[in-house]
Amino acid sequence: MAVGLAAMLAGCVNLQAISTYAESAAGVAGATDAAKRWRDSDKKLREQRLDGDVCPIGYTGRLPQAQFDAAYDDAEKLHQAMSAYFTALGELASDQLPDLAKTAAPSLEGIKGAGAKVSPEEEAAVQGLFALLQRGLDAYRHKKLRELMTSSHGDVARVLGLMRKLADVYAEGLRGERIQAINFVKCEIGQSDLGDKYLGRRELARVGADYDKALSAIATYKAALQKLADDHDRIRGALAMDRDAMTRTLKAIAATAKELDKAHDAVAKL
């Protein structure tokens, strides 16, 4: 038993790096901003037309809004599921142990002082039990985390692939909207008098830049989804490594979580 416990404790590794990464992963995976922007495209276009504008704006031959609403509902569920998955990974890997597991083993001097005889073997057993609570649960979580990521890897990769396809759909819709918005501004410039044409050209440049920024945000978001798929595979592989290699790999992956945060922040501004 002592040998088994020693082997378990020797193999323990701090999995907090996975928990840190998973928090950012859950955030970007759960972001529905790009999907909302795609759903509300026609509304966003029409909001650009002000009282007094003479040119029309909006789509012709577009699918009914109800179909976009239904598609968004499906997409939202994908985002929620993927976010919940990474949240579960983070909680499984977290260092939140039962309160007793955070308590140092008693010295037993109080018991000895009360007259009870404590053998060296019993004292060692107490130390071993508290060590198991403090460190052995890490080994249990490590095993369960590895099993979960191995069993779910194929599904996670395919769903993230589907979400990247949806990002392409969102980008294509935004490019179509950009054309509509640019043509609208050009039409308004043509209807304005000479004094307003300079301001019109500036507005044209502003509208184009705004759409370029939005398209860049979606591209960054799509790249983050690919990163999630790649990192999921890397973390799964790291859990099969020896302790030192695992620690280095997990820390390196966790250090890149800021990239996911940036992608999340970018799409949040759509």
C-alpha cells in the first residue's frame, strides 16, 4: 500500500493550468456575438438609413427572418454546449479540493499529551492519509480528465469544425451586407449637393473601415476555434506524458489563453 501511495503521489501534477486555459476557452466557445450579428444583418442595414435619406437600403430576395432566427437558435445551443464542456474540464482540473484536503496533518502531540500511545506506524499512517487527501485527489482528477478528453475528442473536434463553418457563413453574410451599405452611401453621395460630397466620401471610408474591422474580428474568432481544437488535442496528449513534460506543456498552453480572450473581446464588439 505504501509503495502504491508513493507512486501515486510521485506522479501528481498541478492541473491548474488546464483550469486557467479552460476558463478562456469556455468564454470564446460560448460567444454568440457573430451569430447574432449575422441574424440581425437586415435590421443593422436598415438602421443606417436616416430620415431624409432618399436611397433604399436592405436585401432583396433574402430568406425570411424566421429562418435566420431558427438558425441562430441552433447555433446558440452549439455555443452553449461547447462552453459547458470546457467549463466542465476546468472544474475537473481545478485545485478546489475538499476543505479537509487543505488542512495540514496534525502533529498528534495533543493526543500524546493526553496519555494516548501513538506508534510510529500510526503517526506515519496519519501523515499518509492527509498526504493522500492533499495530493492523491490530483491523481484521481488527472485520470478522470484524461478519460473524458479521450472519449470526447472526436465529437469536440467535429463540433468545433462545424462552428468554423458557421463563422464562414457569418463572414459571407457580412461581406454581402458591406456591399449593400457601401452602395447605399454611394447613392446618397450622388444625391447630395457639391458641399456634402466631401463628407460623403469620408462617410464612405468610415463605413468600409467598420466592416473591414468586423470581418477581421470574425477571422480572429474563427482562428480561435481552430486553436481550441488544436489545444484540446495537445492537452489530451500532455496528460499521457511524464510529470515534468506534462507540466511544461500545460503551462505553455495556458500561457496562450490570452489569445482566446482577445478573440472573445473582438467578436463582442460586433
